[in-house]
Amino acid sequence: MANWFFKNYSFRKDPDEKIIFRVHRHWVTLVLSYIKAFLSLLVIFLIIYFVGPARIYSSLIALAIFAIWFLVTMVYIFFEWIVWWLDLYILTTKRIVDIEQRTLFSRQVSETSLDRIQDVTFEVKGILATLFNYGNVRVETAGSETIISLDQVGDPEKLQKTIFNTANKDQKEFHTSTII
């Protein structure tokens, strides 16, 4: 499955390039979307319960409305999972890649080489983010206004340190190889 995924995103790595991490948004963000869908389904079942199933089922229009509501909610659940799954951040020994899946048929891929990284910061905002240890990591690059943002990732402090250490290691190897 990993080969299929990388093939679809034209992610090609060099033979000497190694993947350090691949990370999705934190699972809590997906659960929050699922809670919205659950509440929508709860409304359907509460209406059916209080109006009475016999009255709903006897009306073809009401039955069609509830069937469409249920179907739209199921499509929303599937859509949220697909977008969550295809939204991916990859750190290799040479670059960092941000694959942002916006909708089913729209994505933006940003990448920068590690030698261009100037600053890496992280933030954890909110009660849920603090409890479940997820947040945002921002990677600022040299000479460009592009900021790669790893949004709602788990353990942002660890990711920040990993990115920073990998970038520093890459720069030290670059400077050593240019001196020799």
C-alpha cells in the first residue's frame, strides 16, 4: 500500500535518501469530525423516535429525506477519513514534504531541502491539544516566504527537534564535504 500511495503523489526519493518519519494529523482531529457526524445521525434517530417510525415509514417523502440525510452523513465520514489519510508530512534525510489534501480532488504539495531550513517552531493550543499532545509545527525556510506547516500532528515538540536535528546534521555534512 505504501508504494501505491507514494506512486499517486509522485513522491520519488533518491537511492541514498532515507525516510525519517511519515506522519498524519493526530487521530483526535479525525474523531472530532466523526463526533459531528454522530450528532447528525443522532438527530435523525431522535426525530424518528419522537415522530414515530410508523409515521415516517408511511410517508415516502419523509423516508427519502432521512435516507438522503443518512447517506450524506456516511459520505461525510468517508470523505473526512480519506482527507485525513491522504494529508501527510514526510521528513527524509534530504528534504521535508508537506502533502496537504484539501478535498478529494485537490491537493497541494510543498517541499524544501533541509539546507534551506532556518527555523522550526511548534505550538500546542487548547485543552484537547494539551491533553492529547498534538499541535502545529512551522518550518521557516531561507529566502522564501513559504512556510511549511505541519498542522495538528502528534508530539509536536519531538517532531520539531527531529526536523531541527536532521537539518543541522545535513548542514554539518554539507559544510564538511565542501571544505574537503
